[in-house]
Amino acid sequence: MFETSNLTAGDVMTTAVITVGPDTTLRQAARLMAGKDVSALPVVDAAGAVLGLVSDTDLVRRDEAAERRRDWWLAMLADGQDLAPEFLAAIAANDRPVAQVMQRDVVSVAATAPLAEVAGLISGKHVRRVLVVTDGKLAGVVSRADLIKALARSGG
């Protein structure tokens, strides 16, 4: 179906992409994802070059690790030990920049990439989206939902 299509990533990509900078805090990124109902945010520099991607999965993994640390520290406190600097740092972990947890190896294509290639990457790499990059800068995103919409429009 996609193999015979003339559609490209540029034809179906979402161009109104919400991005964050590398210094955006995890707390800010989580609020932005929730407020805009998105599951990931491309991380770009001031020039628009892609640095990585921070997803809800990255935030959950970070939160699970923080939960384990918090339980350990609470057990120590129950034993009468003083608050350690590491515990205080763990509490402030939500103020860490997304650059510390983002995925750096993101799957990306050119806007001219055939949609069959994009579908193959999403399926083969087990990702939910592929970033579209033009001249080293983020041009858009093709998500699984974008592929389904394209499939529906084509009558396939």
C-alpha cells in the first residue's frame, strides 16, 4: 500500500511541532506535554537543530528511578538519620534540564523520504514518531497517527 504511494514525509508531517530547549526543566516539559496533549517533545537548540527527544516514557523512567531512591531515603530517615545532600538533590530532580534524560539518538528522515520508508522506520525501530529534518533543522514530525490518516485518505 505505502510501497506504491508517491507520498513523502513532507506530505504528511505535522509542522506545528511543540519543541523545548535543552535547558527546559523536566517539570516544565511534563506540564507542556500534559497541557498540549503530546507524548514527546523534540529538543532543539536556538538555531532549530535537533539535539534529541524527550518523551513521556523518559519522564516515567526518571520518575520510577526517583521513586526507588525516595523510598530508600525515607527508610534512612525512619532510622533517625539526617537528611543528606543527595536526598535534597533527588527532591529537586524535577528541576533538572531535559538534556539529562532526553534520547540523543533520534530517528529522523528528510522531508523527501518516501512514506514507505517512514512506515518501515516506525515499525522496525519500534518508535512512535520520526522527526523530519531539513538543512539540519526540525521541519516536522511524522507520527503513527499521521501514517494512519494518510492511509485513510488514500482509501487503502
